[in-house]
Amino acid sequence: MIPNPFLGVLFHWLGGLASGSFYVPYKGVKRWSWETYWLVGGFFSWIICPWLLASLLTKDLIGVVSGQSLSTLWWTYFFGVLWGFGGLTYGLAMRYLGLSLGTGVALGFCAAFGTLVPPVFKLMVPSIPVAESIAQIATSPAGQITLAGVGICLVGIAIAALAGLTRERELPSEGKQRTIAEFNFSKGIAVATFCGIMSACFAFALTAAGPIAVASRAAGTTAIWSGLPKLIVILLGGFTTNFIWCVILNVRNRTGYQYFASRVRPEHTKLKAVGDAHCGSAGNPEILKLHLPASEFEAPRLRNYLFSALAGTTWYFQFFFYTMGETQMGRFGFASWTLHMASIIIFATMWGWLFHEWKGSSKKTHVLIGTGIATLVISTLVIGLGTYLKSML
């Protein structure tokens, strides 16, 4: 198959749209704790969708996966587990910083580590399944253009993060709480930084899973779908991390009953009692029970499952399109990670605007975020051009 880098860029943009949008359906979940709806959505993200789509679109799925060496399966799964810490804390970053700032900081680190580390690491370990080392990439004009695109992308991400920081400094604390219910800048920045570094392990997992895609093509799978079996092993690792942590939180917070109950306990209504500003999720359950109407204890269980399933499925499609885009990038597949991160930030910022996360910000902040988004768009075009020139050689 002849690579088509501009088609690859389009697929990465679709993946970015899915990733930048997946958290939106969670806003429709009512009276469920974070750990409950995150795990329900995760079953669709990490288990149901990967197996369903790979079963429908690839050949001999079981044979391809079971035929891999233990080394390939282990490293793919292991990096998936490490990435799972990033996926887990990504949700927390959105919780504390909102879609725009949380995405900008987390994916800034993720783009830098995930894009540049594999080709740099190939200098030290030439046997790893990466097409070219960073030195080889830098020797050709096409490679230099692609690396310039990566650099432009990182600048755009930095500008977007600066816009978020400027906004945080401008708004009073009550203004932040109106747009993001649990806004906490210091906690959010720490979580988003950790998230970005650990999330880059997904790029390493994709590299380790290279033999799975090769085996899938050998089994007769069309090249554009050949990356789907890789996701089964990688996302199983991510599921392991998230499942363990969510169950721990279910036990610690006594929220495990929410999967089956149509009514929540008073301490889980997340609402303040009438006339008592200190009552809420941490308030006195008996006071809450006295002051809240009966409707406030009802959990729309079916609705919550549907919105969580929609969020989880939307999340999965980011990597569904990612694997498709990667097949079109030729020998510059390393740039796929940068394109993916840039497109996520673009669409997450757009959602941030729609949800008024930037309401009340100064003209300077709006100029910064607009400049950051424009820079990211330019970077995707530059990377696409470099990859296209390489494919013509």
C-alpha cells in the first residue's frame, strides 16, 4: 500500500476529535461518583470496543494475538499498564483543570515524550521496531521538514498551556468554580504533568506491538485495519490499571452500590442541604436526608450507563482512527503521535469554549489560545508535507 500522508492527517484529526470530545457525555451522568462512571465507560473503551471492532475488521484475530512471542505480548501489555496511569489521571486532570487547560498541559508532555523518545531510543537500541533513528530522520530534507513540524507543534502546545495559565491567574476563585466545579490549579497541574509523562508510554506500546500488526497483515487483514489487534493487548494493560484503582475507590468511598442502585445515599448527592452551607458530599447524611427532596436521591441508572458507554466508545475511536492514520504516514510514523496530540488539544479547546471555560478571560488570553490553536493547525500541515515528500522518494 502506498502511504497517503494527507489522508493520515485527516484520520489523526478524526482521532483528535474523538479524544477531545469523549469527556462531554460524562457531563450527562448524574449522582454517580467519578470512579463509577469512569469504570463503566472504561469497559467499553478498553474491552468491548477493541475486541468488537478488531473481530469485525481483521482476519484470524485469535490466531494473530496468540501467535505472538511472550516478549512482544509482555512489553506491549506492560507499556499499556504504565499508560493506564496516564489515562487514569487524564480524567482527574479534566476534573481539576477543565478540558482546555488540563488537555494542554497533559498532552504537551505527552507529545514531547511520545514523539521523540522512540527515534532517540533507536540510537541506543537499533533492534527496536522503529523505522529510523532521530539521526537518520534529520539527514534528509523531508525529515528536517517533519522535525520542524514537530517543533512547531510543541511551541503551539506551550502557547495553549500559557493561555490556560494566564486565564487561571486572571479569574477569581469563585469564577473558576462556576465554570469548573472542582477547580484546583496546584493539584491539577501535578496530576496533568504526571499524566502527560505516563501517557507517552502508549507510543512505546505501539512500537512494541509492531509484530502484531505485521502478523495481522500476513493473515490477510487490509493494511489500514492491521493496527486494531495491537489495541487489544495495549488497552488490556490500561484496563488493568484503571480497574484496580476504581475498585479501590469504590471500596474506600463506599460507592460500589451505585452500579446497581436507583437511589444514592445522602452523602453522595453532591448537593448542599438547604440552609446549611457546610453540608454536601461531606456533610451530615441525616441533615441532608431531612432537607433534600426525594427526587434528589434518584439516580438515573439507565441514562448514566448510556452516557458512560457513549463516552467510553467515543474515547476508543481516538485510537481506532490513530491506527488508521499511522498506516498512511510511511517511514515518518513517529510523527503520528504529535499529530494526534495536536488535534486533541484543538478539539478539546473548542469544547472548552462551548462550555464557557474561557468566559471572563482577557483579550490577551483569547489571543494566546487563538495563536496556540493556529500554530497547532500549521504544525499538522507541515508534518503532512514532510511525510508526503518522504513518500515521493
